[in-house]
Amino acid sequence: MQAVLLAAGEGTRIRPLSASLPKPMLPVADRPLVAHAADAAVDAGADELVVVVGYEAEEVRGYFGDEYRGVPVRYAVQSERAGTADAVRAARELLDGAFAVLNGDNLYDPDAVADLFASGPAVAAVRVEEPSNYGVLSAEEGVVTDIVEKPADPPTNLANAGAYVFPAAAREWLDVPESERGEHEITDVVARAIEEYDVGYAAMDRWLDVGRPWELLEANEWKLGELDRDVRGEVHDEADLRGPVVVEEGATIDAGVVIEGPALVRSGASVGPNAYVRGATLLGEEAHVGHSVEIKNSVVGAGTHVAHLSYVGDSVLGRDVNFGAGTNVANLRHDGEAVRHTVKGERVLTGRRKFGVVVGDDAKTAIDTSLNAGVTLSEGATTTPGEVVTRDK
């Protein structure tokens, strides 16, 4: 079965992290976000991947190439990015027979994806506490009877998890009208399938839509939590690695360092003397953590430097960021309230009691900078020595 991976989204809700890197290529443990969907599809038996790309498509093509884990890969370009049905329509000429569709920015329960492939036509579903935020399925005796997009009065708590298996006939159903949001929705294609077929559903025990920065943090908590200890890099005899810690070949860990897993130190990264790294933390390729730095539950992008005597907690730092010495991140409001963060110009609750900062690629802080909980530093932003940042920059 062919599997279509949707990887053309602009990722506006996760900016500035997606300002120069497509959201599906953001790091989740040891691979890009979209690769986790690809792995689930390949493990479920996909015999070809069709990846729908948009802006900065070379990043995605460069990762997958023409073959991924022994499975051929082809590409389709979604130029207008006018919804999920439009994305699948971009791949229509490459499809032959029944096909699967997976959102490239979702994490899926792999076993449920295998069930989905085996029971098509079918929709992946997950039970949620707030179904009105999702497409909602109605079902009887394992057969889907209806799908409604973000209903005010949800009939069930069974949410659409963004993975499908369609019959071959669905190739001809992709020219759907625009929704109220001005997009061509794949749920309209699902509704057509419900009319003409018995459409089942595969229930997911775990699923995550990675749309906002704290969800990228949650994605890494999930996948780093699956690590087994594997130390291949250079580790000083006086370093202390505790639990599921992965140190890739080419990484270096200096004397006095304590790393508590789950944690992943990627190739070329270095952790300086007496630093403290605790899970769930990802240190990207060529990242550098300086003397007596503490990193807690964070994503540190490739090429990023966190200089000595700094603290980073519950944060996401993009690529080639430089934190000057003594930069400190607040990750907890002193009034105990949940942290808010700016998404598309609006301050929204993250739902997390602890959440630090989101920093775009190439941003730089001067020495002794203090960053308030929930602050964003845009791509290339800078601070001045001793600055206290309480608003986005």
C-alpha cells in the first residue's frame, strides 16, 4: 500500500522555530518529526512513500532521498497549501490503488497504524477530553457513521487522529469545495467514503498533534522516553551518566558532568565540565553546553551554544542560537499559574505549569540575560548585557 505523508505545512503556530525550517523537519529525538510518521507507515507495511512537500522542500527531499528504509520515496508539490484534501490531490497522479494518508506533523501509536492499514478503509481515532477542538467521529459497532469538524456539541469524544486508509476510488473524490476556513478538507473525502463503504476506525492509545512549541517539547518527552542506554561517544571517567542516556559517536562529555536520562547527546555535541543535563533533553548535533550549565527538559538545536553558568529549563532553542554566559531562563511563574505563550499574535495558555522560552534560529543573548517564562525570541533576535526580557522580541 502507498502511504502519503503530508509535509507541506508552513507551521505558523510553531514559529519562530519554523521560520527557516519546515515544521515536519523539526527535531524529535534522533530524527525529524515527519520521519516518525514515515517509520510508522513503513512498519505497518507501506511499500511506497509519497511525500507531499511545499516551501523549503529541499530539506525534506534531502532527508528522505529516493529510498527510506528500503521503501521507494516519491514527491508531490502542494503549491497553494489550501488544506489537507488539496495536499493529497497534489499526489493524485502518483497513486494507484488503495492508499493511506498520514499527517507528517503528528506522532502516532505505531501499533494502531498497523491496525489501520490492516482494516482499511478506516480512520485513526483517539479519545480526548475536549473533542470540540477536533474532527469528531460517530461510530456504531466499529463502523464510522459520521465525521463532523469541530462541533459545538460533540456527539462522542472520539477525535480524528489525522491518519486514514482510503479505497482506490477516493482518488476521484479529492476535488472538494472550500470549507468555511477557505480550505479543502480531507474530512469531506472521509464523509464520502462513509457514504459508500463500511469505514472502520483504529483506536490509538497515544497520539500527538505537534502544532505549537510546547507540543514539540511534549513530542521529545515521548520519544526520548523510549530510549535505551547507548554510549558510543567520548565520556570522561569522572562523568556520571544515569539511566537511559544516549551519547552518539563523535559527542564528548567532560569531567564532573551529570546527565540524568532520558537524554540524547547527538554527534558532534559537547558538554563541558560540571554541567548538569536532565531529562527529557535533546542536545542537537554540534551543540555545546558550557561549564556549570544546567539544562532541564529542553530541546537544544543543532549548532546552539549555551555558555557557562547558564540555566535552560523546559525550553526549545532553535539552531545556531548563542546564549551568553549567565543567561537564565525562568520556567515557572511565581504565582503558580500556567504559563502563557504567543501563538499567531495571541497569548494562549500552554497548559503547562512549567514552560520556559522559545528561541528562533540564530538568536543571541548577551551575558547575564534573564528570560521570563513564556517569552519568545524571534529568529536572529539579540539582547543587551544584563537585560531582563519580559516580552517577546
